[in-house]
Amino acid sequence: VGDLEIDSESHTVSCAGNFLDLSPREFDLLYALASQSEKVIATQDLLTQVWGAEFVGQPQVVYVHIRWLRVKLESDPNHPQRILTVRGVGYKLIPQ
């Protein structure tokens, strides 16, 4: 997806040629966003896809993991260009 390379078999991610150290949950979340890049994925759908339909908890877990991904992916995590928030809906990944 743009300069982001995700290998689901080896569970590795590189961004602009630099390998990223992601937790398994961060990897799964990024993979879910990348599989539908440029499309908005609802927070509840991300919870179901990444944490499972039986997950009992708050959607804040998604917000926290998105923040961690932004810290690792974005040049300025406070002004993201890759993982965008669509207020009231969810998130989308924009190829760079």
C-alpha cells in the first residue's frame, strides 16, 4: 500500500524500506486497514476483525492502538497523513 509493505506470512511490515517493530495486535490492525485502504472502516468493525466478535470492552482500545501505530508510521503523529480519523465513523489508511 504505497510505500508500506505488509507480509502476512512473515508478519513483517516495512515503511519506505525501514522495518517496523509492531506488536501482533498492531500488525492485525494495520493489516485490516491496509486490506481496505482508502475506505473508512468503522471502529466497531475494527474491534470485530482484530479483537474478535466475542470481545467485551470499550472502543478506546482501538483508539490507543491507532495512536501507537501513528507513532511508528507517521512523521508527525499529531498530524497524521497515513491513518486518518473519520469523525464519528472510524479510520482509513491513505497510501503515501
